[in-house]
Amino acid sequence: MWGRVRVWGGGGFASRLLGAAAAAPRLHCSPHSKVQKPFSTSSVLSDEKDECTTSKGSTTEGASKRQKGTAETPKQKLLDIIGNMKVEVSYRKKLQELKASENKKQAMNRLEGPDSEGPQRTAESIQRGKPLNPELVKAASAVASSLPLNKKQTESELLAQLRRHEETTDKQKKGETINIRNVISEMTVKRQSPAQRGVRISSRISLELDDDGQRIRPERFLSQSFDSRRSLKVGKRLNIFTKASTEPEHALKTVPSPTIWDLEFAKEIAAITAQPPRNGFEEMIQWTKEGILWEFPIDNEVGMDDDAEFHEHIFLDKHLEGFPKEGPIRHFMELVICGLSKNPYLSVKQKIEHIEWFEKYFEEKKEFLQEI
Amino acid sequence: MAALGWVLRAARQVLPSPCPGQVRTYYVDWRMLRDVKRRRLAYEYADERLRINAIRKNTILPKELQEVADKEIAALPRDSCPSRIHNRCVLTSRPRGVRRRWRLSRIVFRHFADHAQVSGVQRAMW
């Protein structure tokens, strides 16, 4: 168990060394080198004993390095560690140089990559791994020699792992930017229309779920996906040159009619927000809103929206065309009109209705009147 | 039947308003309810009654027409007559001793006035 832990730690240690160099492994390594000098022997010795018992399939570079150290005396182990440190530094610089020069080459290789895989990949790896391979090949060979299994197999496996590490790190460095660009271009921007904001807010606040478990009810908005780039055909038409077709709009607007739940929710909100009045002023405001209290200064014509002029109230002769021109009925109706013209409480509409009622009444009694 | 339905609806529509004090959801008694019905009907038939009466109380129109009008007005529902309305107390449905200005019976009026809940009313002393 302890051995495996060591291996894991060693593996991480080594992968950081060999992978995309960051400051971390450097910092990670230096205390090891400086502080753990007196302890390294013991740790290495313990590693010796542990790693002999570990599984043979563990192809970790750390194991390789330590086992390389174990093959020699403790002093040489220290020197090897220092040497490894140096290797790391040199490797970093070389890597940076390589990367600066090889960016273009790698881009080209990328384009050609899907066409021909094997040889070019290995070529890439060989190109990249140039600064590494001499040192690590030695280490790999040392490991292979130390392990009882087939030396060549282990060597090749270790080197392949190294290559893979590098490839993945390099790919990630360049490939991620492209992937992000793709993702962002695919993303769409949702816009809220103010007409439906109320519904949206209500759906957001409420924890209601549809059959699918989706919260937002008007799903047709998802179909209206706007691109991040603006185009000429996107947006509401002003209908300056073409006749406005209002049918589809109305159809769309009438679809989300307020459901019972919406009404209930609105009532709930109204009930909650309607707090009792804190003082007399608020009470009076509430009464004025309800209509209990009049608005001051008092307007005598509140509720009376009679837009008619005075002559429409007084000169009502024109409505007497349906009646006979002579006789008691005419006499009677003229009296009625005289009375209506003096009435300030009725609107013109009501007066006309009054006269029309009489007209209808006398129409019904016409046959009766003929007998008389 | 229709009247009952209207009455039930009127009773139900009185929602529990957040007002302090007593909340009355029913009419005090059946007499008050009947009075309410009469008032409603009187309001509905007021125009028609006025016009038919204008024909009746006439010296110009022939008498036969006026007799027909008499029969017509008699055919209207009895409760549509405004003279059947009786001003009862609004709170207790007391038929007598009701002050028109406050629509309250004398006992209720006195109760409220003594508790200073009637505006502008004070115990007389001269």
C-alpha cells in the first residue's frame, strides 16, 4: 500500500516533469532536492524494497528514475537526481524553443494529421521528443534492464507514454482554443420580448413543472433562436412597404391566454402586496382608489361623459319623424320633447331611447288606434 | 328561481375583505331580503313604468289607449312597484324608527352616536 502510494506520488512527480512544464514541478522538485537530501537515501531504499513488490506493469517514469537511482550507489542517486533536475531545466528551455519554431510545423501536421496518422505522428513525436529522448531513453533503458520482463517491450511502452503525454499537452494547448470558438459560435442568445415578460417572470418565480419537467411554458420562444451575428432579416418588420399581415401575430398572441393558475397566482400576489394601510392618509388613498371617496377638488361632472352640445339636448324635433304630423299623438310627443329638453340629468342617448320607446309603443298599438 | 339564483350569487360574491370589525355575509332576515329584491326590480322596470304612466296620466291621448296602458302596467311584476319598498334599518332590519339620513334604526343610531362613530353627531344640550 505504501509502495503504491509512493509510486503514485512518483508518477505525478515525473509526469509533471515530463509534461507541459509549469513552475509547479520546479517548486515541487527543488524542496525535494534540497530538503530531502539526507532523507532521500532512506526513501529510495524504502522504495527499493517496496517497488520490488509492486506490479510489473507499472510503467511510470518516476519508477524508472528511482530504479535507475537504485541501480547505483546512494551518492550516485543524489547526483542522478540533481542531474534529473538539470535535465528538467534544459528540457523546459529546449521545449520552449522547439515550440516557438514548431508551431507552424505542427499546424501543418495537424491539417495533414487525419490523412496520414502513424508515420507523421511518430515523426512529430520524434521531432518534439528530441530534447527528451536521449536522457529519457537512457532512463527507459535502465528501467527495462532492471525489470525482469522483456526489455524492449518496456522501453517502447515507456517512450510511447512519454510521447502520448507530450502530444496530449500540445494538443490541448492548441486544440482548446479552437474548441471554445466552436462552442461559442454554436451558442445562441435568447432575448425576452416585453409583451411576455410577465409570463416569463411568473413562470420563473413559480416552481411549477410541465410534464417534461421544464419550467418555462411558452416553448415557442426557443424556436426563435437569434444568431449572435445580426442579419438583415432578423427582427420585427415595420411593414412600411408591405401590408401588415396581422393574422399570424394574433394567432401567436392568443395562444398563451392566461390560465387559471396564472389568474390564481396574480390574485395571490395582489393579496400579499395589498398590505393594510399604515395611517389615515393611506386609508384615504385606498378609499379613493376603490371609489368610496371622491377626488378633490370635487369635479361635478365625474362619471358623466356626455360629449354632446347643448343643441342636441334642446332641439329634439328631428327625432319626431316617425310619428304622424297631426293628431293627439303628435301633440303628446311634442310635450314629451319639451319635457326632455328641460331635463339636465339625462344624456342625449337616454333621451333618444325614450323617444324611440314611444315610437315602438305606438307602432304596436297602430291597429288598435285605427279602430278608434 | 332566477331571483333566488341572483340572491345566492349576491351572497356568495361578498368576499372576505380584510376590514376590521364585523363582516356580514348574509342579510339580517328574510324581510330584508325581500326588500332587496323589490328594490332591484323597481330599478329594472323604472323606465317602463314611467313611460306607461305618462300615457296613462294624460288628457290628450284617447281614453281607450289609456285603458290599454292601465292593463299593461298591471301586468308588470308586483314587486317592480317602487311604493312597495320600505326603508328598513340597514343593520337590524327594523321597519320602524329608521332615520333616513343614516339608514339606521333609532337604537343602532344611538349606539353608534354614543361611541362617537357617527360623524358630526353629538348629544344635544341647550
